[in-house]
Amino acid sequence: MIDDDRVFKALADPTRRFLLDRLFARDGRTLSELESELEMTRFGVMKHLRVLADADLVVTRRSGREKLHFLNPVPIRLIYDRWIDKYTERQVSALADLKSELEKQA
Amino acid sequence: MIDDDRVFKALADPTRRFLLDRLFARDGRTLSELESELEMTRFGVMKHLRVLADADLVVTRRSGREKLHFLNPVPIRLIYDRWIDKYTERQVSALADLKSELEKQA
DNA sequence: AAAATAGGTGACCAAATGGTCACATGTCAA
DNA sequence: TTGACATGTGACCATTTGGTCACCTATTTT
């Protein structure tokens, strides 16, 4: 366990979670595209993407003058494994489903 | 999605993750017991437990002059559901297992 | 009842964090 | 080859956050 701190710190910011949500919906977006969806300068978005990349939650690939961003779900899975007991997994899952159902209605 | 920010902010601190780890190992600990495992004053630990409770990651029950703390895994499960696609779940799980295996050896 | 135990509040301070800007490099199109 | 486009760096500032302390209340124990 050496890089878990970077992951949790990266997830702690709402803008960065929004970026992950956008990449979860569709991968391979550029900085400019992501910037256009946020009330923030390009520099702010760039910093956030840097933090996500350092945490390995986002991986990138250059293509000409563009840089494409992709979501990497592996670190998320590791969080889950840390505090969800295998034996109680089913009950927790059922409770979580119930909670999101209730929130949908409200 | 109203209280997710409190959850992620709560998880962003290493001391708070350590507290969750201890409660995952065994529930129902008191403030004093948790304090004794940390290089920090009681007040610091109290603040951290307050943050975890506000995020609903920890629930408490009073018993006389003691206050017992319990881990609540539901918010963790909700994080998982947010960014793990149901269709790719198996592959991600396999990758995560591989990563933790490699880290054990290193 | 007195002393020890367990937990709680508000003020305070140093350090980390989120965001902007001036400036700069590399790439594509006309 | 000139200009527009896409991304990158370092300095800077306001706000948030992690931690301590003086002081306080409630519950045992002797």
C-alpha cells in the first residue's frame, strides 16, 4: 500500500469526480473538451487531470497536438476490497441498492 | 447525490483511513482505545471520528460514559457502483487481484 | 462527596489545496 | 510560413484542513 493516498486525495474533489463521471460516460476526451463543460479556466482543469493521472485513475495518450484521457477503474476496485468483507458483501450490496432507490424517488 | 462529498473528503485523510481499518478489524471501539493507537492527542482523533460520522462511514452508540464506534460499509459500496461498469466488472476485479498480489511480493 | 475516567467545545495556528495568470512550446492548416 | 490551436510551467493568492490547547460536562469508582 504505497499509492493509496494519491487515489483518495484525487477523489476528494468534486471537480475531479465530475471529470471521472464524464470519462466513465465516454473515454478518450481532450483537455479542451473537458474544459468546455466546466466553469473554470483551462489551467484549473489541467491541474485536476494531472492529479487524477498521478493517482492512476486516468491514463493518457498523445495524438498529434491533442492529449486523450481514459478512465482506469482498477484503483476504485481496490478501495472496495479494503473495507467490504467478502462474507457480508451481499447484504451490503442490497442495502446500497435500497439507498440509491430511495434517493431516486426523493 | 447530496452527501457524497462528505464521504470522499472523509476518506481523503490517512488517519481517518487508519481508523476505518481498525474498526474493520473489530467494531465497537471507544475514542480512548482508538486514541491509544495513534501519535496524536485525543482532540485530533475526536475531530477525525466526527468527520467519519458526518459522512455516515461510522455510526456510534453511547453506553454509560463511553461512546462506541462502528464501521458502516454502505457508502463504500456506493463509490464502487459509481465508476465500475457492470459489464466489465469481472475483468477489473481480476486486474485488481493481480495488482495486490504483485504488491504483496514487492 | 471526592477523585478519576470518558468525552465535548471553541479558538487558534501552520500547512496543504484549489484556482488564476503571464508566459512558453509544439502541431496543424491556409 | 504565418497564424491559430492544443497543451504545458511556475509563481502567486485565498480558503480549507489537520492538529493542539484551555476549559467544560457527564459518568463511574472509592
